[in-house]
Amino acid sequence: MDIATCYKKQDKVSQYLDHAKKAIDAYCLAKRISSAANLAKDCAELLEENYNYEEAIALYERASELQ
């Protein structure tokens, strides 16, 4: 997640999303479901801001499933 945060601060959206998705999977494996859901929602919001609605919907759905 730290790597993803660094990319987000540098406005490197695609790299941020790649690492954030890996972090979501890691949170799920560690049974930190609420952290995974919150991160999925944050990623979806970022995608929506960048007009990538299809991926945003997929991550909103994943966040919803996790909650």
C-alpha cells in the first residue's frame, strides 16, 4: 500500500491502481475486509474522476461485495 500511495502522490494513476489492487487482495487474505472495501471504493472514485467508468463500476461492485 505504501508503494501505491507514493504513485498516487505523483499523479501516476495507472501505477497506483495496479498496486492498490494488489493491496486489496492482500487485505482480503489477511481478513482485513473493511480496509479492502475502503481501498476499492477509493480506487473506484479515482477512476470515476478520470472518466474510466467501466473499471470504476467494477471496483464499486467489489467494494459493495466486501462490505
